[in-house]
Amino acid sequence: MMQTKVLKPSHDAMMYASELLHRGSLVAFPTETVYGLGANALEESAVRSIFAAKGRPADNPLIVHIADRCQLSDFCLRIPPKAEVLMDNFWPGPLTLLFERTDVIPDVVTAGLPTVAVRMPSHPIAAALLKECGLPVAAPSANSSGKPSPTTAEHVWDDMRGKIPLILDGGSCDIGVESTVVDLCHGDPVILRPGGITKDMLESALCTEIQIAGSVLRPLGKDEKALSPGMRYRHYAPSGNITLVEGSEEHVLQMLRQLYSDSVSQGKKSCVLCFTEHVSLLSDCVPHDLGSGKNPEEIARNLFKTLRNLDAEGMEMIFSEVIPPEGVGLAVMNRLGRAASFRTIHAD
């Protein structure tokens, strides 16, 4: 088993991380969204080791992280004007854009697609690492495939120790869900994966309407291509089964109590995920506080940590409140929906 080091950011740590990337090894590092598991995007064998470490399906494309926009000319055929506008407004930051790619990027990075997903992270450690190594770095979230994404170095350690040589510890991630992914290569702009950069923010920058891919809040169809990470498979999920409960507040609370009671009577270790405002009302149902229902940003920051805690507690059945799929709430419901395989009960 490989020895895994956990290092706080320092000049020596960055030099060591850069050396590992140049040698074709993997490095886990923090971004403003979640922790990433990075490899030299130009080296096929290095990228394949990401899939091996995560147990990730090969048809799930990766995002390439860069330190400077000038790097785009190395592996993108063209930069659409709307992409320039979005980069001016949101880079560096939690926004990923799809570009038509050149053959410089190996097929393993893009799952054989003619497009490549690229972003420029704003987290100071990610930015410093990318600048130090000078490489485009392919990096999905640094977790076992399908499990909740890591938002602390401890989460990465739980999934990746013995599989990778280095974890850079930058504390907790600020946003807590992965970047927004926007497709500008297939006609009008489309959000493939929602994140911290919301539909309203994108529309304000472009002065035009942005579409949302239908698969954001439903499973990807059998014949639909996964143009972005997080589209095809059950993702972000604890080991237990999650069921979402939607409807009016009164009926949702009643349904959560009933579902919890029925599950416990069947001998299942069970709990509810609920808003801060409802914790006391569901005190007999082992409530786990997602954050305020009035603050989707808070829920986004808490979500993956809460889902990981469910595994630590051995929860088998989980029943969750939902929030309106608006603003950052859309990103929350995309992650919760995929964690639950979109299993939903309508309490009304």
C-alpha cells in the first residue's frame, strides 16, 4: 500500500506536489468547491490512475484545471465570444466551460468526446499549485466514485489513503458543491451541472437566457451522452438509501415522521435530513441539520459533510426535506436528487 502524506500548504509542499504531477503521480488539493484529485492532463497514464484510484467509470469525463487563460490556446480549437464574457466575469471561480478540443488532450480525459471541460479555480492553494507546476491538471473530486464529494482533507484521507502519495490540506471548502458546468459548443448556452454560479448570474453576464439541461433534475436517458461530470451515474451518495419528500411544510413533516416510524419498525437504522427550523419538530426522528431552509448556500456547504456523517453512523434509511430548485438551491437538489437516484415521495 502506498504511503499517503498530508501536508499543510507551504513553498516546499507546493514544490513537492508539482514534482509529483510532473512524474505522473496524483495529488489531492482543495478548491473553492470541493477537493480535487489531480493528474497531468497531458499524460494518459497519469489520468488513467485517477480512474483507478476512484473506481470511476471511463465514460465519465474529467475537468481540466488551468492557472492562466492563455493555456486555452494549447488545447481548445476556438473560444466563443460568450465564453470570453463568462471568463471575464467568473474566472477564476467555480465555473467550468466546455470547449471544442484539440488532440493534445488525451481521449481518456474527455471520455472520447470532441469537447473538453475547463475551469480556473480561485482557491489560493489550487491557484498556487497550478502556477507552480505549469501544467493543465485533470481533476475530478477526490473521493471514491459515487460517494459524497470531499470538502475537507479528512474526507479525502478516508477515501484515498494508501492510493495516492499526497493530500494538500487547505481546510474546509467554501462553496461545498462542484462547479457550475456550462456548454457553449452546441448552440445556445446550457447549464449541464448547476453550482455556485447560478442561472441568474450567468444570464446577467450574458444578457441572454440560459437553458438548464433536462437531466439536471432527472436521470440521464439511455441514449443521452454525458457531456459533463456528474450527469450519468448515481453520485454523491452515502451507503444508505435516501428518499426525498416534497410538498407543503405541514404534510412534509407528517410524512417524514411516518416514514421514519415505519422504517424503524422494520428494524432499519434511520434518520431524517431537515432544515434548522425543523430540527426541534423532528426531534424524535434522529434529525440531521442541513442548514436553514432560507439559506441554500449554507445547505450547499453542509451537504456533503452531512451525507458522509450518515455513513459514519451506519444509517440505512434516510428521509430528506427538499428546497426549491432555484439559485444555489438548484445545485443542492441536483446533488440530493442523484444521491437519492431521484427517488421522491410527494407528501401532498
